[in-house]
Amino acid sequence: MIHSSAVISEKAVLGKNVTVGPFCVIGDDVTLGDGCVLESHVVIKGPSKIGRNNHFYQFTSIGEDCQDKKYAGERTELIVGDDNVFREGVTVHRGTVQDESVTVIGSRNWIMVNAHIAHDCVLGDDIILANNVAVAGHVHIDNFAIVGGAVGIHQFCKVGAHAFLGAGGIILRDVPPFVMVSGHDHTPKGINSEGLKRRGFDSKTIMAIKRAYKVIYRDGNTVEEAIAALNGAEEVLPEVRLMAEFLAKAQRGIIR
């Protein structure tokens, strides 16, 4: 269903069973996959490739030019996967030529009210961003991460898979996989054990992740020493290897 008040470019491509509500605007070079739903007053600009069954609530702004003074109108892109929910007032900007020229959002993500995803961000799958989260440019967030309300994430930071960021405060360093942080300065508080149980992680794996956390945060190791210790264990589970690999790639240092 396309509402009569919607403005849709002739250069846009809409899939099957797409719903476009009142006063929506779909610009040039926008591709919307099958089953997408746009409530009222949604704006999507291109170049943007949107997958299937994405739901955009009122006043979302998707694929807009980025807020970067270096941006000079170059052709950049937004790519979105399937089955995402973008709640009221969410804003997502396209990439810049200073990075890979693309902002990427995976599938099955839940982006809550007034969250902002800046240029050149790369989000994986099954992520939750709560209300008023501000994700600065070039940030990478891996699968199943949860970001609490009003968290600010500094540009170029990386958030590992299954990490949990408590509400409020600002992230200035990388957050390793499985780690739970909270407080104004977001200090580490252990691992997200309850979340891992809900996602089917067994007790052996959770215990291994807890031991890895201890190596990183409780044993007085430098990052290099922690990497060596994690990789040098008699049995290295894939989840622990993931943590070691994340530490090795952390360019801003890890949160402490």
C-alpha cells in the first residue's frame, strides 16, 4: 500500500508488498526490499540498499548526507540487511570517501527511539541500541551487542560480540567480546552471563569466558600478556580465541 501523500522518486525501486505511509519521502537510488513498512513521515535517501521486512517508524531519517565537514557531496552508500526495526526518530547516515564510502547495518537489529548511527559505521546482526544512543563515525559493533540508553560511543571504537554496555556514560576505548561495562566512565563489571545463557551458551563455555575475563582484567596483565595467556591455554575455545583476536586488533586500546 502506497499512501497518496507519499513522494517517491522515479529512480527508487520498491519490492513486493511494501507499505509506504502518509507523507513519506523516498529519494533517488533507494532500493527497498520486499515487505518493508514505512510508517508516516519517514525519509529515506540514496544511494541506499534496504533489504527485506525492515520496519521504519515515524520520523526516521535514513541514508542522509553525513555530518562530517570533509564531506563534499561524494557518492557514498548505505546498506541495510533484513528484519530490522528502526523506531521513532532514528537517524542513519551514509559513509564517507575517507573510509570505505559505506555505512553497513546487518539484520535483525532493534534500533530504539532517537538513536543515531553516524557515517561509516558497521553494525552486525541481532544488536540492540536503546533510546538516545549516539554512535559516532567509523564505529564497529559486532553481533548480539546490547547498548543501553543514552550511551555515547566515540568515533573509531569497536564493540565486540555479545558485549553489554550499561545505560549512560561514554565509550572511549574498545569493548572486548562478552564484556559487560557500566557507570559514567563505563568500567568493566564482568561478563554478560545471563545474556549468554539466554542465547544458549553452555556452562563450560561461559566458565571459559569468565576465566578469559580474569586474565584480561584481574591478573595484572598487559594487553600483550593477556593475548599470549589466552592463546597459550591447553584448550582454546572459539569464544576465547575471539576475545584474543579482538585484543590484538584494538587500535584505541581496550576499556579498563
